[in-house]
Amino acid sequence: MMLKIKQVTKNFGGVRALDKCSLEIEKEKIIAIIGPNGSGKSTLFNVISNLIKKDSGRIYLDKEDITEKEDFNIAKLGISRTFQEVRLFRNLTIKDHLEIALLESDEKLIRSLFGKREDNEKRIKDILNLVGFDKPLDTHATELSYGQRKLLDLAIAIAKPHKILMLDEPVAGVNPKLRKGIKEILRKLRKKGDTILIIEHDMNFVMDLADYVFVLDYGKVIAHGTPRKIQNNKKVLEAYLGE
Amino acid sequence: MPVEFISPYITNLLIFIGIYIILVVSLNLTLGYTGMLNLGHVALFAIGAYTSALLMTRLDFPFVIAFLAAGIFAGFFGYVLVLATKKLKGDYFALATLGFAFIVVNLLLNLQGLTHGPLGIPGIPKPSLFGLTIQSNFSYLIFVAIVAFVSVFIIYKIVKSPFGRILEATRDDEIGLRVLGKNTVKLKYKAMIISGFFAGIAGSLFAHYLSFIDPSSFHLSEIILVLTIVIVGGLASIKGSILASFVILLIPEVLRFLALPSSIIGPGRQIIYALILITILMYKPRGLFGRVDLE
Ligand SMILES: Nc1ncnc2c1ncn2[C@@H]1O[C@H](COP(=O)(O)OP(=O)(O)OP(=O)(O)O)[C@@H](O)[C@H]1O
Ligand SMILES: [Mg+2]
């Protein structure tokens, strides 16, 4: 088991965003979390990375209890993630972004000043090739179109050393061609042994991609199983129809 | 003799500009590069000035030790300032650092046993290095120029390094950087310690040049002046900070040549700085060389 979420509950004032939510994520699989608007999907990600404090429950990454760890330590331990709204560093270039993601020594001032510069050129090229991103490396984040920003965001998450990749709606608002492209990228990553947890609003997108699906509604896992099983689940259809 | 080539008036101005360059470039490290709304920088400058002055006048420390201690002590206070405010963000952090600046000035005024309060500390000796005392203003200028050059060079190296890049990333999106595994709080400590160190040695240069310091040199108007220089030069631009130090410190000098009474020159300076700041903010908000876009 790569990631285990046990009985996690989170309330925002009167809103119960997560309600005793439990999920188990197997290695080297693509696992999808689907559910209607406001069902708690993004909150689940934020609770896993500890950007939002949960009320109760425990979380394990590769058997290690990460429940009480600080957000940046959770990232160091191997969780790489994107946000529903793309987050980029507005004054930095594409190369800067990828180097920040790749380098684990840049927090050390002395090493950063006097150490040998790591040559990441090739790894950066490989990652950009994989996601099919062809802008010059010195382009600033703010000069990119929406689709390009989504791709760069994905590239950064892939570049960051990780055990699991968590993507919050990587194809939301993206044109059909790019949607297909991203689907292919995710398949390639799985083949290379990556574990991917993907949030997706649109059930159809994950049907031929995910190995396993969890369905959230009002913060609860109302169903889980293979895409085929989920597709015909009565509770799931009701949740989506009632939206 | 080179002394004859530069008039005492110009030498004096250049010494101040050199000291301000260190002060302003080091402020840009926290304010411009790391995005910390740091209004406490002048307090760290004051701490450096007093540390160096007291160590030499009271304890007869050699200059080199007093000079380095000024940097280290100011850096330490920078650390304490971030520690005390680590839960505060944005405007609240700015207010807290401004509060810190007022507390420091008040302590300088009231810890009379240590600082002589408003009377200040007279008789601060000129620096001696390796048995040579820096007596003339011209040699002091050379000394300031060397320290300023080395300081700016070090800060330049820092901001261009991978470490400097994540300082900028902290400014642009702190959460986005934390989820990439960087401890942004620790980064802010480091930025503030480095920034404080250079403010402190600038303070030492200031104290030993004037040979007299009192709390009036570290008031609010001083904070506004250094902020104006950083903003006019541009956030996250070292070149801009250096150029703006010259421009901003030279402009009010025209008042001298208009033969105005000194009761007008003082407030006149403040008005000129305020006008420059407003003009820049209205017409060129990024400053002369700023490339940074804040949200
Ligand atoms: N920071 C917050 N403060 C208050 N309420 C919040 C906060 N974040 C989320 N919520 C609420 O928690 C519930 C779950 O929100 P969440 O963003 O996790 O849903 P989601 O499944 O990601 O929805 P979407 O498909 O729209 O992205 C919603 O009712 C939302 O309004
Ligand atoms: Mg969401």
C-alpha cells in the first residue's frame, strides 16, 4: 500500500467536508477520486499534504505515519502534488521552476554558493519531452497560456522526487486534444512505475484510465471499485444526477 | 596626493552613499527578493552602530572584532525578529517589524546606563586595521568602498544561486514552494540573518565615520528613506538599489546650493523624498530596474 487514509474527518464551521473518509492507494496504479462539486476531493488532498489541519484520522505514506508531519516534510517524504488552481512562481522562468522541483540541496546556503552546480539539463529536457512542452526554458511563467500553465504544473510535479503523484483536476478547462495528451502522459508514467492519485470531476475521463476509483459525496466514500463496477453503481448515479 | 582630487564635500557624500548602498542592497534581500515586508531594517542598522561603538568605547575591543560583532549581533536580532513574528503574514508582519524599530529606538533612548540615551555616544574611535589607523576621510572612503563592494558581491552571489532562487519563489508563492518540500520559514530566518548582518556592518561603518551616534539617526524618516531607495531602484534589483542610492542621496543636495536656511533644508529633504516616492509609485511602480511583479 503506498498511501493509506484512515477515518479522516474535517469540518469547516458547519460544513462537513470530509466524513470518516478512508482510502487505500496501491502502488504503481492510477487511482481516481471522483465526486460532484463540493464533495471534499480537494480538501482530501489538502489534508493529506497537511495544508489544512484535519479534525481526526490518520494518514500513512508507504507505512510511515505522516499524520502529524509538517507540510514541507510530507513533500520531502515523497508526496508530489498539484492544485486545482495552477500555482506557479510569477517572476521565475520555466527552467527555474523545474530546477527548484528537482534540487533537494538548494535550501543549504553554503552548498548553494560553493558546491558544484548539478547539471539538470538532461532531466529537464526529458521531463519536458514527456509532457510535450516546447516553450524556451527562459520563458516566464506569466507568459504562458492556460493550457501551457497546466502542463508546466504537471511537469513540476513529475520532476519533484516522489513516491506518489497527486493531481487535482489536471485536465479541467483543457482542450480535448490536450486532454488526450495528458491521459497518455499519465499512462506512460504508470508504466514507469509511478503511483498516481488523480481527482477528476468528469467520470468519463477516468473510465478508460484509472485502475480503481473512489467516489466521494458529502465527504464520504460512497463507492469504490473498478471503473466498470462504479459506472453502474446506483448510489454513484444518484449522486451525480442529484448534482 | 589623491586627496586633492576629491573635495571634502564630495568625499563625505560618497562615504554616506557607500554605507547606504550596503544598507539598501541588504534590505532588498528581504524586502525585494524574499518578499518580507520588513520595516525593521533601520533598527538592525542601529543595533550594528551601537554594538560597534560600545564595544570600542567601553571595552576597548579592536575594530575588526567590533565591526564583525556589529554584523553578527544585528543578524541575531534579525533572527529574533522573524522568530517573534513567525505566525504573522503580510501587513501584520510589516506592522510588527515597524513596532520592533520603535522599540529599538526607545531602548536606545531609555537604557541610559548603556547608551547615554538622547545624549548619544561621543568619541567613537576611527577604525584601525592591521596596525594602521584610518584617519583621513579619503582613506575612510576607500575602506567603505571596499566593504560595500564585497558586501554587494556576496549578496549578488547569494541571489543568483539556487538558494536565491528559492528566496524568490518564497516571495512569489510560499505554499507552492512548501509543497515542493522547502522549509520556507527557515529560508526567511536565513534571509533575515544575512540581511541583518550587512545592516549591522553598515551601522558600524556609520558609527566610526561620524565618531558620534545618537538615537535620532535611526528614526522613522530613516526607515522611509531606505524604503524609498529600494522602491525607486526596484524590488529584487541590486543594480537598481545601487543607482537609486546615488540618485536619492544626491538630489536633495541641490537644496544646499540654493542657499536656503537649514530650517528649510531638513523638511525640504523629506518633501523631496516623499515626492519622488509618490511619482515612482504612480508612473513606474516597479522602480528604475524592478522586474518583480507583486500580487
Ligand atoms: N477553506 C475552506 N473554508 C471553508 N469551507 C471550505 C474550505 N475549503 C472547502 N470548503 C468547503 O468544503 C466542501 C468541500 O470542498 P472541496 O473543495 O474539497 O470540494 P471538491 O470536491 O474539490 O469540489 P470541486 O469539484 O468543486 O473542486 C465544500 O462545501 C466547500 O465549500
Ligand atoms: Mg476541488
